[in-house]
Amino acid sequence: MRLMVAVLAVVGGVLTGGSSLSAQGSSAVPKLFASAGDVKALIAMAKSERKPDQPNFVQPIVSLAPYNANLEYRVGGLNAPASTHNKDAELFYVVEGRGTVVTGGTLQNERRTNPDNATGTGIDGGASRTIAAGDWVLVPEKTPHWFTQIDGTLVMMSVHLPK
């Protein structure tokens, strides 16, 4: 419950704006706040720095180990892999855009990226749901998930929730 309150506080801070209190220096130093302007700048950076063949551009918004809220900038027309995380649930908040999330089922052409994570070219037998700005998605650990049918771009905040 405390974790969910912390996540909601982070999201509230990200979405409601204010002055930036981001930490300067080492990446080991927690970054506890990002203003709405900071998030808009991250989106602009993702738009300009993403390579044409890169379906997903990820960058940190705020962090306090072991938790990181990341901005995910996904582009339609490019096939980003489906994935499964064995030890982490993953929470998504849609900032802008529209697409489809597929959860459950089985990864197609599964490939282990490390002992705790796998990717695949898609999902067989999952449940599809259209998502848009303002929607939340919570994916339990060991559950395949895949973002597809993206209309233009899909910008999300993601948080891995370790057990």
C-alpha cells in the first residue's frame, strides 16, 4: 500500500507541475521530483533523439533505488518486442497517445535477455485492450505484455515494482 501511495505521489508530481528539484551530479543520487515542464522536455528529447528504427525510447523521470519511474516514448509502425519480467510487476500510466496493450498468453519466439527477463516477437493468446491518455495498466510479474497498434506515438510512465 505504501508503494502505491509513493507511486501516486510521483505521478501526481509529474503531472501537476511545479519547480524542478532534480538532483545534480551522480546517478546514485535520488531524483525525487520532475515538473510537468521537465516531462514535456523529456518527450521533446525523445522525439528528437530517437533513432528512426528505434521503436521505444526510454529515459528516467524520477528515481529512488530500487524504484525508477521512466518515460517510455513508443512509435507506431515499428515492432517493439513483447516482454516478461520474472521478478517485477510493471505499472504503466499513459501520458499521451493511443495504442493497444496485450497481456497474458505466451511470448512468440521467446528469447531470454537475462535470467529475469525475456522478450518475444509478439504474444499468442493474450487479452487485448485499447489504451489512451489517462489510462493505467498494471502487469503482474511473469506476465507477457506487448504494446502494439500504436496510433502515431504512445508516451507512458513505467515503474518496475520488485517483490
